[in-house]
Amino acid sequence: MNNLFRKQHTKIVDQSDILLPPTWRSRKADGQNIIVKPSDVFISGRERDLSEQCIKLLNKANKMVVICSFLLADAEIEDAIFNAAKRGVRVYLMLACETRLDKEPGDDEFSNMCLEQHVNMLKRLGGRVLIRSAPHYHAKLVLADPCGDNPKGFMLTANLTKEAIERNEEFGVVLYKSEIQEVFEIIRWGIWESAEHEMLDGKKFQSVKPLSQIEYPDSGPRIFATTSITTSLRAKVINLIESAQKQILISSFGWDADHPVVKALCDRASSGVEVTVLARIRPVAMPALIKLAKSGVRVVGFKWLHAKAIWTDQDEALVMSANIQKDGLDLGFELGVRMTDIRAKEIQSYLTHWVNQSKWELILEPRLGDISGAAKVWNQNKFEDITIQAETEKDLGTIVGECIQNLDKTPEFPESSWRNNPGHKLSYHWCVNAPVLERNSKEQYLKAEGKDKAKNSYDPPVYKEPNGRRVIAVNSADQIPVAAELSKSLGGAVLVQR
């Protein structure tokens, strides 16, 4: 088709000022931190440092092992427990009740395979070890010979599962002798006075009642807990937050918007303290994370983070099993260890490293132009994954103009939004075709003069379309000027393509 009968159009719309709901903006890592391999603080990873520390304790135990974990599903750790029991070590397992295993809210690390492995573990170890359970058991701990002269202990944020140890962001902390003594007293109370079920034969759990013989121990200076007796762990977290002067780093899997710890963090951020929160990106946590961000807290996100820890500029750190939630700091069986030594500096180093390597940052009221690349938009209580480009294009197709002489017709543009064609600039493309002579149009002739009865055509020919419109049909560029003059003489007949 001759280009005189077809015209291409482009319109660029600047969408950079369009506001988005709260959005996780993808970010590039700030660079690898050089971290000296620590002696007393370990993190998860494919190197399985957390697992190795647990297995080392199990292999060296002579008389007693105490293990507390919400779930146990790691083949190497299970083998180490089995072997310890075979050589005569008394093994006590504190686990969550099976009825809760598929109900850990939002924790998708508990795959069907993981749960199946846990159940098989119970069958294998039952009869060889004493297994006590309760739905509120959530602490993560391994103790070896805690009553001996050379006790060993390791506190974790990770459940003893392959996924948690190898994939999640998790901490493991070597406990010192005085800390082991403190934590063992709480564990001893917990296993005999707080358990609800017991397995001895590897087949099924039986209900048990508290012995009512062991008093709850006095609080020590290093170990803090959540139990039915105390919420010293919550009090210590709030104390750390309120004592910070310049900086707080805090990491948690779970967050409750109305929890006092969240309020304390908001208050400190509002007063000018630099607060950074590390969180797993989960719908249930969004109300709390948005509330924190509104107070000036920097919130960075992760796909698998599960570590629960806090560090402040007072060179004090706390690693714990509890989430920043009611189930954790108000209810449940949770443990945390306070550190003011080299371990606190190692916690700071790792938290800073994770912040620098985080792939997401929460932005409350971003404009489309503020974001490039992948984004997770929090809209109507769910995430919408989009990719925002510098410029996107949309083809609006082809429309028909009113006349060959005017091919500048504009289509109806869709409303700009962040969801449809998310780009800083949106280029609309469309084409306007010249109108074409309608079928069944009847040619109109020049008026005959005198006795001349012949039908003489206009040049170019004139037609009357079925809808009654008079048009002039052209099929070449050189006809257009003549047709334009003819149109004037006919009172504005439209030029169409023949």
C-alpha cells in the first residue's frame, strides 16, 4: 500500500511519577564483606558448619546429650544421635508435638519430604532415646555432658533440618560453661515440667503430666527465656533496643505489628537511631514491616531468612529462637543467649554482611521511576511480581482515518498504571489507514449539458456510499491535489482510497 494512504504514529507517555503501593525493590549486593572464619559464631550454608558443630558435640559426649528442636530431619545429625545412644549415652530429645508439624505458620521449609524424614527419625530413635514433646517447644539447642566437668553447648536459630542448615540464613553460637549451666537448668525444668507427650517405644506418643518436683530456676545474666513462668527474653530484647544510642540491627522470621518489640523499634527509629530490620518476605509479616518502615526503619528482605538475632551499638548481641511475635516472646518455650564478648562483634559482622547481600528493600511509597528491574508490589494483601523497565512499548493496532488528507487520528489510550506495561516511559504505537471506498457505492456523474445524455465521470470519480456520504476515490498521489480542489467545489466531499 502506498505510504500516502497509511501513517505510523508514536506517542511517549512519562509514567515515572505514578505512585505504587508498598513495594519490595530489588537491589544489587553492595559487595562481598571479608569475614574471618569465626571460632564461636557460625552461619548456615552448604559447608554445613552448623551441622558439623552439632555432630562434634554428639560424637564427644560421654554420658548425656540434650537436644531441643522444633523439627529434626537431617540424616547426618540423626546418625550421630543414633550412634551416641548405641554407645550408652543418655539422649533426651525435646521436639514439637507431631500434631503441629504441618501448622507452623508460613514456614514453607517444612516440606512433605522433610516431615516424612522427621517421622521416620522418631521410629528409628524411639526406644533408644527419651523423646518428650510439646506444641510450644521452639528452642533450638544441643548440649553434651552438661553436668560434667567439660560441658559443651551450641544454641541455634535453625531447626535441625537439612533445608534450614544449608539454605536459610541462620546462626549457631557456641555456649560457654556458665551459659551451659544456666540453660541446662531451664531445659531440665522444661523437659520434666513442660512436656505434654512422651515416646518410649518408637511407635506413638503418650500423654504425660508435669512431675511437679522441679522448681523453675532463678534468672541468670546470660540466658533468657520464654516459658509459662517467665518472659525474660522479651524483656531483654526491649532492654537492648531501649539502650541503643546510634544503631540497631535486628533479624527475625516472624513479626507481629502490635507487639511491644515492634513499638520499641519504631520509637527508637523515630528518635533518630539507625534501625535496620532483616526479614523474610512473607505476606503475614507485611503489616509489621510496613509499620516499621513508616517510622524510618530500613527493612531489607530475603527469600529464606530464619535467623533471630539483635545487635546494638552498645556492643551487645542476643541470638534466640523466638520470633518477634506473641508466639515466641510471650508464649512458648524459647531460649536466647546474651553476648558482650567477641561473639557480639561476630554477630554484627554477619548481620551487616547479610544486609549488604540482601536482594530486596522495602519502599513505602515509591514512584515508578524510582524502581528498575524486578519488584514485588504489596497490593490488596498479596504480592504482585512485576519487572519495571526504562521504557516499554504498546501496540494499539490500526485504525481508519476519516479522510486521506487527515491521517492523524488518535485512538483511545488506556489509563496509565504500574500494573499494565510497567515502564518509566511508555511508547504507544499505532497506524492510521486511509478510508477505502465502500462496496456497493454508486458513482455520481457530471450533469449533462444540452441534449448530451452520456454519463460523464468526475476526475477523480465521485461516489455516494451506502451510508449517504459523498466521497472522491483516488488511487495515486498525483490525483490528490485535483481531488482536493474537487472536494471544495462539491462542498467538502471526503477523499478515500479506491
